[in-house]
Amino acid sequence: PKPRKMLHWKKVPKGMVEGSVWDASNRTVSASDITEHSQDLVSLFFEDPRAAKAEERKKRAAAASGGAKKDKHVTLLDLKRANNIAITLSRFKASNEEIKRAILTLDTGILDLEQLQMLLTLLPTADEVKMLKAYKGEHDKLGPSERFLHTMARIPKVEARLQGFIFKQEFNSRKDELKQKVTVVASTAKRVIDSTKFKGVLEITLALGNFMNSGHQLGDAAGFSIESVLMLSGIKAGNKRISLMHYLAALVATKEPQLLDFALDLKGCKEAALISVDGLKLELRQLNKCCDELEETLLDIAVPKKEAKDASGELSSSTSTFLQTMSHFRSQAREELGEVQAKVDLMEERFRSLAKYFGEDPATFSASDFFANVNTFIDQFERSVKEMRQMQKDGVNIMGSAPTGGTPEAKK
């Protein structure tokens, strides 16, 4: 007998087997010998030639007797397109007419956001609309996918309606997420500027750096770019165990211990570092663009066309519902986006202040890079504090050769 289906795997070349998982000399399980199961496998997965021939005769007889009587649908679409539509529609519980009515009346009980986005990919193309209009046969004779496209083609401005419906459904979540991110970035910028503790740590870092660079053109600095502070961890003492970041931690702990928890003032840097300011401004522009497109759609739909009406007048009444609902939404969305714009303006003002506060050029200042550097510095400093304390427990005196009073800059 022949197997019902072959196992079309890719064989490993015999020359590659030795020493591999397939090496017969390394077999670890007895179940790899399936000889005793051959009868079961044959009965389950191999065809009985006599039964197969009888089944084939039965199919041919059925086709000859009843196949001709079976009604066939008219197919206008290629098989792949028709199958894709049918597969997607299988996820909808509503009929074509119910889907059509839900689009026209903005019924979220029938169509949720995910379904609306799927529908947008199924809409008939211009060529398909022409093909459906050229069909003069009965609507019920069309295949399921063709009937769906025919129903969608009868909705005036169906693509614009769907896009507006989707925009309405996702507006609140997009707007709220945008507001939340803008607020995080703006408030974090203010916290950094307002932190006297962070300022104190930077002042000590400046003094330490100037001491290290004394006698060099890099010395006597009035300030430094914030990413420069990350270099401290890479500057090691002769014993290779103590870094300049450890020394800074010890210096702060000894001279200004009240500054050790400066990170508490800078909550939000980690989250703000992951937010693209350009991305926020782009999202706001896209939301405003969607409002503009919705306004154009409303103007187009407000002008009725002869082909936009059917005998029942359904499109006319539903168009009124669509216009009223979406006009109210558009006005509300415009107002709320105006509030978001005010928050974005405040955020940009905070950025300019932040750049100026740290001696940076606002034109080239990257907020996300700045917050990322501050967050990295916090992580390095806090880790160095823990390591410094452990070294002290181990008897290593980091400050052993440090001056007993004043800052390194004052000693210098």
C-alpha cells in the first residue's frame, strides 16, 4: 500500500550525520525503533488499494448523477482575491447588508476598530467596480466575495467613510497617548531644571574634572556637555578597581551627603528618553491632517448625487446621521487638538530653556539624547555608590589621599 501523504522533509546529507544529533551510534531512546508499530501505522496512514478504488468509483458516480444539478456561483474575481475576501469575512458575524448599514450609521456595536481596519483592505478597486457594473446577471448568482464587493460598491464614498469611522474610533486613544507623552517630556524637563541637588552634583563633577585636567587646555572649564559625565566610569585608578565615578560618589557622600538622592528629583528621565519629540510633533500633524480629510469627506457627502440614493431612501437618511455625528466629532476633535498643541508649545519652550540651562544650542539640542544621558549617569552614579560602600566594608579607603577639606577645585 501507498501512504496517504508523504512526509516531504529535507534530508541531511549522509556525510554530515557522523557526530550530529542524527548519529545512529549515539541514539538515546528506544522509541526510535518503530518496527513493532508498523501494523498500526499502515492501518492509520496507508491506503487500502481496494478501498481507494471503490471510493474513487463512488465519487465519479456522484459527480455524474448529481454534480450537474448543483447550482454554480458566478465568479468574477481571481481565486486568490476571492479567497482572501472570504477568509477575512469569516471573522465577521454580520451579513453584507448589516455591514453596509453599520458603515452608513457608524454602528460600533456591529463593527469595532479592528474590523473596520480589515474592511478597508477589502474594498473593491476601481477595476473591480467596473467589472461588477458590467455584470448584468442576477445578484444572487454571484459568488460570496463578489456579492460582498457589490454591496460595498453601492455605498457612496465608502473608503472615505471608513477612514473617517476609523479615525473617530481611534482618536481618543491616540490623542490621550500623545498628551501623556508630551506631559512626561515637558514635566521631566522642568524637574531637571528645578533640581538643586542635580546642580550640586554637577558642580562637584566640574570641580573634579577641572582638577583632573589642570595644566591642560581642557582644564579651567566653565561647564561641560552632559554626555561628558559618562566618561567618569571609564577613567580607572592604578589599581583598576576604582573609577573616577567611584571617587565622585565618595566625594559627594563625604562632602555633600544630602545630594546622594538627587535621582529622586529626576523621575521620568528613563521614560522621557524613550520618547521621540519629532515623533510627537509628527503624530499631532497627522491627527490634524485626519481632521482636514474628514472635513473634505463631509463636504463631499453633503452634496447628494443621483446614484447615491436607492429606492428605499436608506442612503439619504443614513447620510444625515453620518453628517451630524461626524460633524460634531470633528468640532470636538479640533478643540481637543488645540489643547494638545498648547501642551506641545509648552514642551518646546521647556526644551529651549533646558538647552540654554545646560549651555547647549537649542537648534541642535536632542531632548531624548539628553534624558538618556542623564538616566545613564543616574544608573552609573547609584551603582558606584553601592560599590564604593562595599569597598569601604572591604577596607578600601577611596578617599584616603583626598584633601580633608574643601572641594578639589578649591584645593587646586
